[in-house]
Amino acid sequence: MNLQDRKQLIEDSIRKACLRSGRARQDVEVIAVTKYVNLGITEQVLEQGWLHIGENRWQDAQEKWEKLGSRGTWHFIGHLQSNKVKDVIGKFQYIHSLDRISLVREIERQAELRQMEAYCFIQVNVSGELSKFGLSAEQFFPFVEALKAFPHIRIAGLMTMAPHEKKPEETRPVFRGLRLLRDQLNERNILGYEVPHLSMGMSNDYEVAIEEGSTWIRLGSILVGKDEE
Ligand SMILES: *Cc1c(COP(=O)(O)O)cnc(C)c1O
């Protein structure tokens, strides 16, 4: 299947998920995760009008970013080592994996040097799977309190990864849990501004994530094909 056909199918199921949950299509953005594919296919992805690109390692993203960086908005979605912050900051407009204070400190330092605000998502390990990065639900509010001391970091939203389930429906409590955390965060107004976004839902479970309020779905294999081209 070519990229255009895939896009139609995905677009169709996004629309249906929006309809089922009474949401507007424009409230859900797609991040095209291009970590599985090369520069040429990444360019085709942009040409299809998917203008948000997700990558999870700087080493793999570098060439794509250097050639195509100005043509889209770049999202760093993988675990970020502190010594890599200087490589991605200012290039990736969003970092989806803020999960510890040492990383916060380094992002703050690099953002201050550049006199910019760094837009980040707080990664929460809602499911509690040991193999996943992210804060536990208990760590979440103390972490947000601590963020107030870092004026160059701006929280755009929360991010999670659900466990891979054969039945996508089983991921629903994870997505709902993330939404509740965001809503509580906004009710308590800890940061002094509204935190609008939820980065949740991948190829296997994005329809459920949309029903639970996702505003950014991160699609890799379903969108660009894996090991195919
Ligand atoms: C790879 C990756 C995705 C995309 O995964 P698919 O299941 O291929 O859609 C989304 N989010 C993160 C953090 C990833 O690393």
C-alpha cells in the first residue's frame, strides 16, 4: 500500500473515532513517526501533508533534520539523555519525554543559553510497566511543583505509552488515567497556565486514545510501513 492510501485509511479511522467521542477532527494532530524509515520516505511523508515529524534518537534523526528540518515541526519522542539535550534543543520544537529533574535542569540550562522557551511534555508511566520510562502517578504532582523553578521550560502537555495489548480496548484505562492527571493539573493550576495537550496513542491503539481525549497521536508503523519499502 502506498503512503497516500495509508493516509486515507488512517484519516478515515481518525474521523470515525472523533465522531464516536463527539470531538472535532481538528483537535487531533498526527505526529508521523519516521524512526523506521529513511530520508526519502520522510520527505514523502512531508509531501503528503503530514507536517509533524517524530523521531526518538538524535543519531537517526540528524540527517533527516538537516535536510528537511525547515519543512515541518519536529517532535523528540524518545528517552532523552541529558548530554543529548544540546543537540535537539532549538531543532525539535517539542520534547515529549520529560521524566526526571536532572533532565529538566539541563533543558533549562540550554534553553536559557539560547534565550528561548523549551516546550515539553511530561512523560507519565500510567501503566506502571517496569520496562517503560516516565514518572509514576505518585511522583507526578511533586515533579510539577518542582518545575515552577525553571522559567525556560513550558509544559505543553502530558505523554504516555500504553502497554502493547492484543485488544486495543484494554489500553483505555491508561489513556483515561493520563487525561485525569491533566485535568487535575489544570484544576489546581499549579503552573499558572493551562496545559492543553495529551500525547497518547500509537499505531495499535490510537483510536482508543482519541476517544479518551488525545490531542497528539504518534503513528509509526501504520503510517509509513515497517520493513516494507
Ligand atoms: C516508535 C514510537 C511510536 C510509534 O510507534 P508505532 O507503534 O510504530 O506507531 C510512538 N511513540 C514513541 C515514543 C515511539 O518510540
